[in-house]
Amino acid sequence: MFLILPIKTSKRYDIASPLGAWVEQCHPLFTADQVKDDLVRLSSLRNDLTGGSICTAYSHSSAIGNRGLEDCMQYHACLLEAENRGFPLLDDAAVGATELKLSWACAFSEEEPIIRSNIRYERACVLYNVAALKSHLAASEDLATKEGRSRAKLMFGQTASTLAHLRTELMAGSSKDPAPSADLSEPTLLMCEHIQLAQGQVCVYEAATSRSSIIHGLLAKIAMAASQLYGEALSYSQDAMVKSRLPNTSKAWGAHLKTMSINFRARAEWHQSNVEKIEYKYGLEIARLQFACSCCDEALKYQSETAIWASQTGAIRTTGGGVALSRNIKQLRSAISSRKSQAEQDNKDVFREIIPAEKDLEKIAGASMMTADKLPPLADGLDPKFLERSIFPPVL
């Protein structure tokens, strides 16, 4: 069950006029007449998004159907070229005086919209929406097919790369916003980024479990890496800033992330118990089965909390449903419990091995397929050099 990043929304606004006034007053190379058509193009792209395809925090399907992702990427490329041509990166008095007041709502809908008068913040909001729409596309893939798993992993990786770029290049450095909306703050972006990494790792796990030959040792490492990535996302969801400014998100998303982290810890222990069984280490097998059972029970508890918060606040949207996740965890617990009962009886009657405590078990090393060096680069369409029609006249 995958989390879908909500969308930032805005309102239609004519940015051509105030930017034209800014160019006339401040730009060292252009006159307003020289870039009039380019500014109209920027304004049209923005209004296509804010007035149509992207209208609510969860209008992903409508946006995708109306080429919202392509429009976001094209608008981002045009904004980046505007930055390259010297348009304002910080709120500017001259811009403010000509009424460039761009308002974007927090994607998690727990704060008032932030109003800014610069191109950099506008681009950050658009790039966030590129990530949100890609997260929806990735989460919508059919993991029952090899092709679907491959596409989902790739898009979760692209989403993570996009969020990392947003966090390190746009929301940091000399032109960073001093007080961004909570969804663009570092801990929230880190939470979202690690969610995408974890969900990509889940695709790797699903692919590995679909092979004709099951390698439990490898599956244990893949599942443990998924558990660790969900755990990192959980830690960011409980950051003091997130808990303060996005309390519903912190609680609802935190409960889901805790569920998924424990769920995959249980799966890692289950697969490792199969390794111990193959190696005739019955005491170790039983210890891991016992721990895996307790993990399943804890995961079901947090899954119940997720369902409560989701219904009360609407602060979480996922593919699939809580019932399906709960059923999957219960099925895993049933398989573990059945084998545990048999192994405990065999050990009592025949093997008589000492069963170690959970704290004495060797830790399972995670094997992540979603490390930074394995992630795909940013999509070409975000760069102005890939625009089908260039924007702004060449500088002579």
C-alpha cells in the first residue's frame, strides 16, 4: 500500500503584467516589449495548471489526464530559464510594488497559503507538484506484472531524485526562502523523499518474491532495507517542526510508516528464519519466528491507528486500502505462527536447542537498491534546453 504525495494548489493569476513592469524597471538587457510574448506564455502555462488540471490536493488523476505533469515540467523549464535570465530569486520591492503576489497552498492542507513575489519559490512549488504527480503514477502501477514493478521502481526513484534536488538546490543556499510552507521545509521533504525510496524498495522486494526460485537470504536483506527506509521516513515525520505545523500528517503518516517499517521487519525475520531452518539452526529459527510474530502484532496495532486517523482527518491517501494491508499482515502472521508451532514442537521432542533472546540475534544487514548512486537523474523535460520552443530572446 503506497502513500501518494498530495498536490500544492494555487489560483489563476496574471503574472505577465507585473513581470512586464519589473522587466521595464529592473532588467538590464530586456525591455517589456521584447519579452511580452514570453511572459504571456509563462502566464498561460501557470493558468492552465492552476485553473484546470491541478485544482485539489488529490486531483492527480484529473491532472495526469489533462497533461498536467507535462505542463508542470514545461512551466518549470520556462521558470528556470527566467532565473537564468536574471528574473528575481528573492522577494523584490520592485516586484511587490507591481503586485506580483503568487499564492500556493500547503499540500498537506494544514496551513494558510504562502504568498511570494519571486520566480524561485514559484519554481519550487511547481517542482514539488512534479514529484507529487510522479508519485501517483508510480503508485498506480500494477505490481503483479514485471513491467509494472519495473516502471514503479523507476518512477519512485525519479520522484526521490526530484525531491532531493528541490531540497538541496532550491530550498537551500543563498536564495532559499526564509520561511517556506511546511511541505517545503527540510524535514517534510526528507520524509517524502524517504517514503519514495522505501516504496521503490518495496517494488524490488515484490520482484524478488516473484522469481521462480526464492532466495530467502537475499529477501531478508531486501526486506530489512525497506524496513529501514520506512523507519527513516518515520523519524522525519516525527520531527518537532512537522509535529507542530502538520500535526495530523505527523500522526496519520507516522502511524502508516511505523506499520510498514514493522511489517517489513517481520518479513525480514521470516525470510531469515527460513535460512536458519535450511542450516538446521532450529533454536535461531524459533527465536526469529517468535520475534516476527510479535512484529506482526505490533504492525496490526499501528495499522488500526492509521485507519482511525485516515477516517478522522483525511490526512492520508494511499493506493489499495487498509483492509488489504491488514489482510496481508495477518496472512504473514498465520504462516509464521504455523511454522513456529511446528518448529517449537520439533525442538521440544527432538532437537532440544536453546532458543536465544531476540536481543542476541545477529542483525540482518539491509541491501538497498535505492541508494543515491542507483537513482535515476531528473527528467529531461525539466531543463529549458529540452523545450520544443525556446523562451526569451537570445542574449547577443
